[in-house]
Amino acid sequence: MNGLELAEKYFQALGLPMLEQRFSDRMDRMAAGLVGDGSECFGFDDVLSRDHDWGPSFCIWLLPEDFQGLGPALQEALDELPATFEGYGPRQESRWGQGRVGVFEIGGFYRRFIGLERPPSELNEWLMLPENALAACTNGRVFVDFPGAFTRFRQALLAFYPEDVRKKKIAARCMTMGQAGQYNFPRCVKRGDRFAARYAETKFCADVISAVFLLNRRYTPFYKWMHRALKDLPVLGPWVHEEISALL
């Protein structure tokens, strides 16, 4: 089962009834879903993904004014839910996977990824944000959002870069694609420097992929998933995916 599907089923079967029973008077202050780091949040998980930081779980996001008072009790209630569900679990949390699920304050959740507790408002702020971080905090699925604050923040990021920033990034990718693929790669081959040649080739492919994401107004995910994610992009995605596969 896909991890995102598992998370939503787990929430609907166990999480939501628990909230309705124990926090019915505060549910209008909560949002829930699964967003963030991890292959399951992108829908790219497979059997290999299940050895760490994968399993029945979800996130709950609270407004700032509710987090201190409600957060600890809510986290305790989440910890009491069954660790296994429909034959999956328990979740094996790695040292690097801590804090991916559980109770979060909305601004703090986004700050972990983009360093801001609000959507970027200046061009320079947008330029400073790594694309893979923006991809991670806008992936996954929101199951419920009663106050709407988490979704408003999410939609502000999904609206994508301001057009001036997008064009600047596309121009930058064109520059580095030419530098790595057309200039440095053949020079490294002539020198017999296999490491530098392979690095230039990989850099060229990564920047081509990034450029295609920019053309599609989508954020490029973590490098492990960027080539896989190409296939789902309508503008040039499947073709570039095949061409890069053939090149490699």
C-alpha cells in the first residue's frame, strides 16, 4: 500500500474518531494530513522505503495560539493510537527522521523548511529558498483543515515563484547547463578526468530537470526523486525523462 494512502486510512479509521471523542470542542482549530520529508509524501515509496520512517502516522497542525495549551495533550493522545494498522507498522523512526509526524504549530512546521513562519513576500526571500525544501513542504495531502490557515500558507507557496524569480532561475539553469554539458564535459573527457566528466554530466542532467520543473511551475524535489518526478510533468517531462535515461 502507498504510504500516503495508508496515512489517510489510518487517520479516518483511528485518528479522526479519537479527535471527535477527546477533542470535539477544539477540532475546529486543527488541520491534519501528511506533508514533508519522505518518499511517501511524494507518492514514490515502495517496499524498500518501509525499513525506516514509514508506517501508519499523520501530522496535526495547530494555530500558534493553541499550540502551547493543546499541543502536549494532543501529542499524548496520538502516541496512544495503535502502532500497527492493516498489517503495516510499527513505524521505525531513524535518527534523521525524527519529527516528521505528530503535532506541529503551523508557522513552526513551515519554518523548518523555508526558514519563515509566513509565505515569502520579497523577491530576495523567494530567491533564497531551496527548491527541494519548497517541494517538501507542499507535497503530500491535507486530510482536513477546519480553520484553513495551514491550507492558505500551502496555497501561497503552491502559487509558485513570482514571475521575475522564475525567469531568473530559468536563465540561471540555461547558463549552468551550457557550462557543465557543452563546455566542461568535453574538456574533462579530453583530459581523461573521469570523475570531473561524470560530475559535469550529472550536473547537466540535474539542471535540465530543474529547468523543466520551472517551466511547469513546479518545485524540484530532493535529488533522489527528481528524475522519477519528471514523468508526471506535462511540459517536456516524459520526453526529458526518456532522453536523460538514454544518456545515462
